[in-house]
Amino acid sequence: MTVEVRYLVMRDGKEVGMYLTKKEADEHDRMLDIALALAGFIEKVENIKIDEDTLEELTIHLSRNREDVMRILKGLKPRIEKASEKTEKLIDIKEKGKKAVGAK
């Protein structure tokens, strides 16, 4: 018999992700908190109309890429990853089994 510990990230009573480590679950939860704060900030702009799905995708993208967004806001260029670096990261994640189950 095996025992597995999984960490669920819940929003509004709905499961939005499952992780094998608490650190990953906390990181995902923080990313969602940032996306929610960004959505509130963007919604305050009076002359911009964005549908809810587009706003959600936009704010999640900005939150996931917050390091590059911060660099851009500071007047710096975003860090450019080589295609080989992205591939290595994906392979490493799959090998370690740390990829979120049920998350985007």
C-alpha cells in the first residue's frame, strides 16, 4: 500500500490545481492572488471593456510572467529564454514528477 500526499489549491469551493509539494501549491495560490489583484486593477479603468475570460487569461499570463513584467516596468528588456532552456525545463519537470495534476 502506498500513501501519497497531494496538495489541492481551491478557489471559491472549486479545485483549481493539485500538486505533489506544498511549495508548488503555495506558488500556484500566490500566482492566482496576483492575477486577482491585477484583474481588480484593470477593471478600474473606465474606457476599457474586457470580457471576463479574456481578463482572466491576461491576468494569469501577467502573473505567471511577473518577473519579465517587472523588468519591463523598470525599463529593462524581458529575459529571453533560448528554446533549448525551455525544453530542458519541461524535461526536468516531467522527470521529477512535479508538474501539477489538473492545472493549466
